Amino acid sequence: MSANGPVLDVRDLRVWYGSTRGAVRAVDGVSIQIRAGEVLGLVGESGCGKSTLGRGVMGLLPDGSAVDGQVLFQDTDLLKVSDRQLRRMRGPDIALIFQEPMTRLNPLMRIEDHFSETITAHEPKLSKAEVRRRSLEALGGMGIPPTRFRNYPHEFSGGMRQRIMIALALVLRPKLVIADEPTTALDVLVEAQILSILADLKRNFDTALLLITHNLGIVAEACDRVAVMYAGRIAEEGDARTVFSQPAHPYTRELLRSVISLNTTGLHYIPGAPPSLIDPPAACKFHPRCPDAMRVCAQLAPVEQRLSAGQRVECWLHGPGDRIPEGGREPLEQERIAVAEEA
Ligand SMILES: Nc1ncnc2c1ncn2[C@@H]1O[C@H](COP(=O)(O)OP(=O)(O)O)[C@@H](O)[C@H]1O
Ligand code: SF4
Ligand SMILES: [Mg+2]
């Protein structure tokens, strides 16, 4: 890896699920990069492929799915390494924090044993005292007191279990963390705690973090860059401040408008819903819902453009002009999806 090269470099990733109705193209040509010490937020409505992207990077896809492209972790293509090697990398190199806490904690094992098992699997020579010290430090960071170290998973509340899971994922100080909606089921206090832990990790250990969330407030607070995902593709990506202040893609703009803030008087949401990924709309997949749709948008898939503000965006509003056919800029006549907006 070159000194300043990205920790994670995903190139043209595609993931399909098999289904009785045909292939679900959940990730359809995605490229993203994350550097050491950088937090990339991945946002978009439910069903746009965010979790599939996270799982595809980790090699944790269900049987019957197909994957193509490159997932370079420090120059190693994770799609090419053996299952055994990938398992060995999970923990010390890359970690995934799931949404549901109970999925990974063994109900028959004390919290203490979860930690010692995780740590010694990767660092067998550590002394017991050191294992204990590291475990308690990780738990303490998540606000779990040492007195609870010998408890079993069921003796904790859901929020505490989630924090234990996170402590467990982070105890080996992985170089890349993928957190999939890590705070969705938690109250705001715990949420703030978790975000500050993730920030510490990035600061102290130069961890690269992919933070999947539908909470744009979290992105504004915790992320350096943001990628907006729609129907299996990255619609727009850029510096979080820039994307928030000057969204270039109509989908980003509409997502931002639908955030309810204290001074919101009316409620805005994007009409319609993300499409089925078995049979999505042709050309620009957002065109049936897009207030700015032009004729070209239903004819040709938009191509990635780099903007001067640093974003990259896939939308015909940003060109390239020479590829737009005659009359392509005319507004697209389409049945308006009922617009739900109150004054
Ligand atoms: N195991 C699966 N088999 C078939 N389709 C799936 C499977 N998991 C997810 N999908 C579909 O893939 C698409 C993307 O899902 P997902 O990655 O979970 O999106 P998000 O995390 O953004 O909500 C959705 O259409 C979803 O229904
Ligand atoms: S390409 Fe066209 S339909 Fe798609 S987001 Fe841009 S303006 Fe809207
Ligand atoms: Mg998801």
C-alpha cells in the first residue's frame, strides 16, 4: 500500500441476489474509497443496497448471491482471498458492527469469555492480565462498568448488548470498521456515546470507518465524506459539508429536504419509493421520482461527472452536454407521483 493510499478501495462492485422473480441487482457498479482516519457516511432510503455493500466488502453474503468487481483492502483483493484468510482478517483488520445485537453474542458465554476468546484468537501470547486490561478498557469506553464483566448476555438491556458488541468489534483496533446502522435501535444518549467512541477510534488508531445510516444528522456530525446511494449506485459523493450545503443530485436534495428539523413547518417526503432492484426503471433509476427529470433521463443512464466543488455525481443536470441528444433537455412528461407536501 502506498503511504497515502486508501485503506479500502472498492472498484465497480456488483452484487446480485438470486430470487424466484430474477436477479436482484442490489449493488450495481459501486466505487468508493476510504483513507486511514476517515469516516465515510453511506446514506439513502431503505432498500437502496447499503447493507449489501457493507456485507459484500466483508465477504458476508448469503449463499446464492453473486459478486463481481474489486474490494481492495490495503491492496489485497478481498474477493480473491480464501474464506479462511478472510475469517482471519475479520477482527484485527476489518470489523463489521451489525444492527441487531443478539446475533453474535453467545448466550451461554460470559461477557468476559467473549472478550478473551476474541483477543486470544488473534494474539495468543498475551498475558491474562493484559487480555483483561484491554477488555475492561474497551467495555469502559462503552460505559459498561467492570462489575458487569462476568455477566451473561441476557443480563443486559438491548442497548447495553449493542454497546458490548461494539466494544468487542473494536477491541482489536481494526484498520477498517463497517458499522451498519449501529445506533438505530438506541436512545440518543447511547447514540452520542457510540459516535464519540467511533470518533476516538479514528483519531487514536487511524481507523477507516464506513458508517451506514439513514440519519443525516449523524452524518453531519460524524462524517468527513458522504456517499448517497440510490437503487444500487452512488448517486453523489463528496465532502460532507459540501454535499450538505450544495447537494448536486436531486435525490440528495430531496433527502435533505425530508429531514425534519425544529423549524420545519411542513413535512416533505420524496413521493414514491425506491424501485425494485429486479426490474428497476431504465436509464436514470431515479427518473420516475425526480422533480427535474428531462427526456434524456428516461433514455440514457447518466455518467459520472466530477464537479469543481469536489463532488462526483451521476445526473444529466451536470452533463456531459455533448452526450445529451437533440431535445433531451426538454422536461420529461410523466405521470406525477402524488406529491405529498403540506404548507
Ligand atoms: N438475501 C437477499 N435475497 C434477495 N434480495 C435481498 C436480500 N437481501 C437484500 N435483498 C434486496 O436487496 C436490495 C437492497 O437491500 P439492502 O442492501 O438491505 O438495502 P438497505 O440496507 O439500503 O436497506 C433490496 O431490494 C432488498 O430487498
Ligand atoms: S439524471 Fe435526470 S432524472 Fe436522474 S436525477 Fe438527474 S435530473 Fe433527475
Ligand atoms: Mg440496511
